[in-house]
Amino acid sequence: PDSKTPLDLYTYDTHAFDLDDYEMKFMAPFGHSFWESFPPVTSEAFRRQFERALIPYTKGNWQDAKEQLDKCLLIVPGDKPALHILKVMEEHKFQSPPSWKGYRDADDV
């Protein structure tokens, strides 16, 4: 896709490691999955709460998204993705712009 084609992008926090020390193919012979080798740092409760925040965010209900993201910060204070989304919404007074399509263009990130 080009830079104008929307795509879903997912990230998560894991423990720090030096990529030079890992070759992804080493996991298969030992029966390790990616998730076993690189488990998320955040709790399942946090990830579920963050998902509850993203649903109203993408739908343009930013007041509800703010409430849900505030709950995320009670679980993981200082979570940078939550803080960043809150900052973006605050710039718009927690009202999605009329042109809101459920995502921000890569040029806006």
C-alpha cells in the first residue's frame, strides 16, 4: 500500500532486547512461539481497557474515549500511547473533527 492507503497497525510493549542477539528463525525448532519468546509487559486487564478506549476513539466519540483512556492511566500511569492519544484529542477539545475517518493520516503522526 502507498502512504494514503489506511492500514491497521498494532504495537505492544515487551522487555528490551538487542535485536542482534535474536534471529526469529531460532524459535521454531525449540517450539517457542513469538508470543512465548516476547511476552507483552502490560497486563491483560490493561490491554482490554485500552481496547475499550480505542473503540470510541475510532468511532469519533472522544468524550467516552477520554474516560476510557483515563482508566488506562490508572492501571499503567504514564503509558505513552494513551497519553499521546489524549494529547491529540485535547488539541480538538475532545471533539472529533468533522473530517474524522476513524484514523489519522500518517502525515499527521
